[in-house]
Amino acid sequence: QVQLVESGGGLVQPGGSLTLSCVASGNVASINSMGWYRQAPGKQRELVATIGSDESSTYADSVRGRFTISGTNAANTVILQMDSLKPEDTAVYFCNAVAWYGLHFWGQGTQVTISS
């Protein structure tokens, strides 16, 4: 099992920045990739960004160029730097880890609200 704990959500004005952090514990040796998903009210959960064990990254088109994902294997941490935030980025953001054998693990979620 892998446990994920997120931090860093909050309220920020449009155009502002936030940094989300996620720390993994438990059977971290089983983790193949980590990432962030988000879910806005009334919408399905969607992928935001992922980072692999080889540090390759992927981004949703809606955040590419504004968000940056990074990770440190040694610290079992993944960070999402979010810049130029827009109201449509408002959502609950979930940390995700995928094990080598395909199982997904999820954090409890952290609220991000973009509003003036």
C-alpha cells in the first residue's frame, strides 16, 4: 500500500500562483509514476500532469505552459507549481501514484480556488 498526503491548496486571485506538494509513504518502492488530477464541481476527474520514474512528464493541454510538475525520488515527493492561474482551474486537486503492477493510489484531495 501507498499513502499520499497533499498540501498547498488555497484561495488565490486570477493570475496568481500556488504550489501543491504530495508526499508518499508506505511501499514507495512500488511506485512507477506520480501525478495530479483535479475534479471541478459537476465534472469528471481529469488528469493535470504526471511524472514518471525516468522524470518524463505529461500535461493536460489546458495547463501546459502554466503548470510544472517535478519530483524527487529520494524524498518520495511530487510538486505541482501552478502559475497564471485562471478561475477555470478551480477544483479539488488529487495526488495520484501508480504502482508498477498497475494499481492506483489517491490522496484525500486539496481545494484550489481561483477567485477575485
